[in-house]
Amino acid sequence: MSEVRRFFVDRRKCLGCKTCELRCAVERGSVSKALAAAVREAVLPRSRVYVQSDGGVPSVLHCRQCDDAPCLSACSTGALKMDPETGVKYIDADKCISCWMCVMSCPYGAIAPAAERHAADKCDQCYQMEQPYCMAACPTGAIELLTEEETEARLRELREAAANE
């Protein structure tokens, strides 16, 4: 297995502009892959990442790719899978029966029902690509893919910076 990388969002850099959301929706949720055409599609594109604000501080909601992912064990058809190379959990829409057990079992609310597609939808970090669309679209570089060690180092830096303020 390659070195596991997960999203790290630096909330100090996030503007709450939702560019990541928009790019994800157009690239991963539309047929046309073009914004002007996507908004006219019969089924509107859906993002797999969401920007929320808690008291003015934006936060990006995405699948946490849990080590002990409750969604995996909740899926009775095997539609929710784990890529053996990256450890990323993803949905095989052809196997999904729209029971929404994964939606109900996700502790972060990061899996959404996509009833129009008869499948659940979630962020899979664009694992099959070199760089996720949301990360590439972020104008401030707030979204990164980091290893566990890199994440811990970044969190230490942030705690030290906060202590020195």
C-alpha cells in the first residue's frame, strides 16, 4: 500500500468562497464538465465536499476516510469499498441499492443520498487522479493531502503559532 494521505484543511487560509465545492460539483457531478452547461443539466451537479461556516469561520466538510469506517460495515451490498492502494473509501454506484445505511452510519455527515442517481455520494479524494479537483481549485491552498506524520507536524505548528499570538 502506498503512503496514506488524507485531506488537511487550514481554516486560517479558507475564505469560504466555495470554489472547491463548485469545481467538485462540475467535474465529478455533471455530465458536461463545464459550469455553464452543468447548471442546465436535467440532474444538477452535486458536490462531494461542502463549505460550512460556524460563527464566521469557514470549514470544509469532507469524508474523513476513517480507519475503522462505520460506513463500510453498514453497506450490505459491498457498494462501499476501500481502494487497497490508497485506503480511500469510495462508492461503486452500480452496486448501491439506495438503502442509505452508509448515510446514517457516517459520524461526520459526509455521505449524502443521491436519489436521482439511485446511489449514495461521498468524497473519495479523487483518488484515481494525481490531484483532487477541490485542492486544485482552492485559490489560497487551504486544502492539502498530507500523511499522518505531516498532519501531526502541521497541527503542532498551528498550536505553537496560536500560543505565540
